[in-house]
Amino acid sequence: MSRIDILSFGETMTMLVAEQTGDLATVRTYEKRIAGADSNVAIGLSRLGFNVAWLSRVGDDSMGRFVTDSLQGEGVDCRHVTVDASHPTGFQFKSLELEGADPVVEYFRRGSAASHLSVNDIVPELLKARHLHATGIPAALSGTCRELSHVLMTQMRDAGRSVSFDPNLRPSLWSNQTTMIREVNHLASLAHWVLPGLAEGELLTGYDTPGDIAKFYLDVGVEAVVIKLGAKGAYYRTHDNEAFVPGVPVANVIDTVGAGDGFAVGVISALLENLDFAQATARGNWIGSQAVQSRGDMEGLPTRAALQAAQTEATQGAAAPRRQTA
């Protein structure tokens, strides 16, 4: 078996997406898909050609089989997904919205199989991965998931692996905001690259500018912070450099869910290919712009061929001579 490039972990749920607009209570037909921020990133990186391992648990039920089959169909290594006969696979309902409005999402995940992940699910092979991507979601699911997050991030960093972290705040899963802020910031301090949204950064740090938010994390040992600014683009800061990188204009926003996951795919993939932070942030902006143009959380994430085609087009456009006007 080839070496694992990237390890990701967390919960993938079955997602039932409404096929009509309106209150979910009135919708009669749904399309079955999968959802989960952590696995969205795993899928996106797999589509770019990375060998991605997924650590999770699913129930011994049809939804669990659907989740695992879907991830394997995307090329994600699911050998370390445990089938839990005692707990169900989580699921969610998602509304259909027009003109890019944020959809309504109802979760049914309390007590799910994935919430019973623990340090006992860690096997030595996983710790040989080149990179670990983590979010704040598993830590919000249960105490055992929180311990797993801490241990995985600590062991990978201590082993000299790179670690990325997206807060992905889910306030409804935490007992209170104070605990959420404390625990998420602790996890962030264990990462090399932290990828918050601006609103998340404001809540977590108490600062309201990208520069101050980034400095907060740099001061606790993080190597770089890349902050998502929505349609405006993103801002990155390291101990040596900082810059704003403009966003990619999108004429027709269809579904905003998953844009941040697409951004993470772009940044992580570029940095693992030894591109600089300006290039990585630009790739994150571009993949995020692709994600919002498709219905679904991860359907718009590009393949390597699509990424290369876009890079070629951008290079040729930049090299094309400009017409002189009198």
C-alpha cells in the first residue's frame, strides 16, 4: 500500500437534499448525498490526486454503507472506517434555496457512531501520514472525539508531520460558547496552518481585523494563518509575510455550503506541493469559487485535470499581448 499523503477524520453523514423549495416540512422528495466538512476536504484532496485516508465510524445500517461506498467511490481510503453495530449513522436534511441563499440544515447526529470515535481507533499506520487535516467539529461531538483530536494533532506534530486546522465552528454542538472558544483555540495552537473565517476569528480571538486575528495564533506557536473573507478573497500572515489575495468573481452562486472546505483543499494541496502562501491562498480562493457554483457540499470540487486546465488558461491569459489603442 502506498504511503498515506493526508489523514483526515471526523463524521460523514447521509444528507437528504430537498428537491423543492420551501419549508422542509412540506417537501416530499429528496436526493440522497453525503455531507461532512472533514470528508469534503478529504474528497477534494483525493480528486487532486493525493492518497487520503479517512478515520471514522459508521453505523451497521444502509446509511453507513452509503457513506462508505460514496467515499470509496471518490478514491478515499476507508480501511480505517469502523462499522459500529451499537450506534447509527448520522444524517441531515438540507433545504433547496434559490439565488445563493444559505440553506436550512437540520441535523440528526446525537449519539451517532462517529461520535463514539476515540483514541482506541488510532493505529500506527495512520501516524505515518505526511499531513493531518483537522477541524473543530469532531471535538464538539463528544469527549472521546475531543481527546482523539488532541492526541492525533499532538502526535502528528511531534512526529514532524504538518498539521492544518479549520475551526469550522458548530455552536449548537457545544455546551456553551466559553468551552467552545477555549477548546477550539487549544486545538488551533497544535496546528501549523490555521484556516478560520473572519467571523470565526473574531469570535475566537476577540479581535476584529485579519492582522490581529492572525497575530493571536502566531503568538501561540502557529506558523501561518489564512483567513477567509468571502467574496473579497482571503488574507494570509506568517512570521515573515502577510498579504490580501483577491477573490474570484462568481456570476451565479448556487450553494454556499462547502465553500470553506474547498478553500481548505486549495490551500493544503498547494502547500504540500511546496507553493508559497500567496499561491496557496489564490488556489484556495479559486477552488472555493468552484464549490459555490454547484448544488451540494462537495460536488463542485475540481479534479486535478480541471485545476491544471484553469492554471493553463490563467497563464495563457496573462501572457497574451494587449491590444494597443490610439
